[in-house]
Amino acid sequence: MTRALRRPVFLIGLVITLALFTVALLSLVWTPFPPTRMQIVQRLKAPLESGLFGTDQFGRDVASMLMVGAWNSLSTSVLAVLIGASVGTAVGVIVAMRRGLLELVVMRGCDIVFAVPPILSAMMLGAFIGSGRFTAIIAIAVFMVPVFARLTLSAALQIWTRDYVTAAIGMGRPKARITLAHVLPNISNQIIVQVTIQLGLAILTEAGLSFLGLGMPPPAPTWGRMLADSQTFLGQAPWLALMPGLAIALAVLGLNMLGDGLRDLLDPRDNS
């Protein structure tokens, strides 16, 4: 706890992230106004003139849409990262156990996935199963799998060279048992840090997919769609682009700061 208090980057990132999740969860039970309610007579009202952040071209309350958009963006991103992290970690530890040809095949497969951006993957998936939240989750998760597979493989291979693992092998313990007892616990910190950092990237990707119309379908508010809808009104109502843009930037900044802080905090070599 004392180490955490001495790291302002970690504390700032934690506060921003907690505030983001609090707003997202609060939107499930309360928003200032119904986020999808249209009031044409209240269209394009400036911040504080009607609601905290004004209204959009349909008279919908921007603050309420931002709150619900936080939940939609976060829930999609968290699910995608958890799926990608789970599959990628499993692949990484299995490859670390087996090595050989399996390692070569998996690494080349990761290269192929990295060559296809998640937005392009979503476009291809959308052509087969249609656009929507499921498409966005799968597209982001597929891109996350090789990230965690490579990280896990690299970290696990280092653990397999440790003396206590060598001793366990000499005692005849199965590799699967060694992985569960020694490898995974010793690489969990690196995986947690990577999850935090990749969550920020996932929010950016989800916003990009929503901007292109490949995310959650209307009328569900998302930050990316709010940015897309604001383009026509940039001169007349700049707050329509400013508010979701700031929300995305703040969310990514907070998660990156939290990830950097966790990396330092969980580093066993850092005794400060």
C-alpha cells in the first residue's frame, strides 16, 4: 500500500479508471435523461443551456449518451480482452510446454493475425454475420490472442529455466502440473499489466469500429458513433465531437497510466 501511494502515475490512473467504471455502472440504473429520447425542439443546445453537456441534432442529452456509451464501450472492450487474454494465455503456456514444431506454427499464426488489423477483421466478419456488438467483440478478441500468446510464451520460457522448475521435472512431476503450480503464478503479474494496457487499446478499437458503423447498432449510444454523427455539425455544435473525444482520450490515458503504474508496482526487482 505504501509503495502504491508513492507512485502518482498509478494513483492517477487508478482514480480515472475507477471513475470511468463508476459512471458506466451508474448508467445502468440512472442517467439525467433517457439517452435515446428525442426532443427536436431542444436540438443542438449548448452545454448548460440544456443539460450538462448540451444536446445533439435530435435533442438527445449528450451527458446521458456519454454515460451509456461508457458502459457499451467498456463492456464490449472488457469482454473482448478477457476472451483474448484467456485464449492467448492458454496457447502460450501450452506452447511453452511442448516447444518444437508447435511453437513455430503458433508464432507464424500470430504473425498472420497481426497482419490483419481488427477493423479489417470486423469488416470481413460483418460481411458474413452482420455488424453488431458480437462482431466487434470477436474482431478485437482475435487480435488480442497473439498479443497474450507471445507475452505468455516469452515469460513462461524464462520460468521453465529456473532451478525450482528443473527440480520439479527431475522429481517426475507432469508438465501440466508444473505449469499450474509454478509457471502461471509467476507470470500472472505480467498478464495483469498487459490486460490493463490492452483494455485501453480495445476501447480505441471499439470506438473506431463504432465510428465505421461496425459496432453496436443504433439507437444504442457509443462514443465512436457519437463522433461519427458529430461530423456534420462541427462548426455549429463542436461539443458533439469534443465530449466523446475527451471521454475516449481520458479512458485510454487512465488505463495506460494504470498499466504503467502496475508494471512498476508488481516488479519484484523494485524495492522503492
